[in-house]
Amino acid sequence: MATFPFELVSPERLVYSGAVTEVIVPGSEGEFGVLAGHAPFVSTLKPGVLTIKGDGAEKKLFVRGGFAEANPAGLTVLAETAVPLSELRHELLAQMIKDAEEDVEDAKGDAAMLRATSYLDALKTTAAAIEADAHSVRIERLGVS
């Protein structure tokens, strides 16, 4: 499969840079996948799981805020937050979900409610993705295919 250059950048650091075969991005209008030769476009991000595929492996990260730009030179994602799922501790994610639930309860107005609900949904999706990854790792360790 053809590869293309991909960079994931957060305010703190360059999170990932390299040739990849596919990136699945949580866009504000829905999840989208980018392959080599993708048409140019720009999209804002919604909180969720970004998946990087290449060299027969997948890397999943929680991203929040920012945007993605695909162009002939590749794909660049600038995210306010980018944390590998493997580094998200269960306790931290549970606290983030609790805080987001409180934000939904406290939201005043449609726009604030939409933002708070969207963020809460993304956190719950991320928690489910982490659980699914942990389950698949347990299965791999047992040698079940």
C-alpha cells in the first residue's frame, strides 16, 4: 500500500512524524480516513480517537481541538491535545468524563450544550476504544486469533 507523510503536532511537541499508509481522523463533520493521494481539504477536529496505520501496526491517540489539513505534501494534524491511548490512565479518563457530565448539567444555551455533549460523547467513545484495545491485547496474549 502506498505511503504518505503525516505529522501530528500539539502545542507541547511533535507527537508523530513519518510515512504512513492511512490515518483515521475524528473530524467535526464525522470521522474520515486519509490515504496517499487524498484530495486537498481542511477540517476541524472533534474530540476523539485518531488512528495512525503503517508498517503493519496501528497507533491510537486521543485528540482534542485543532484541525487537519490534507494537501499534495501529505497530512498535518494540529491538535490542542494529543495523548496516546496507552498513556491515558483509567482514573484520569473517568475524572474527565465526570467533569464533562457536570459541564453538560451546567451548560446554558444550545451552543454550550452542544459543545459539552459532544465532548462527553467523545470521551465515552475514547473510553470504549481503550477498553476494546485492552481486550484485543488480552486476546493476543492468549494466542487467540
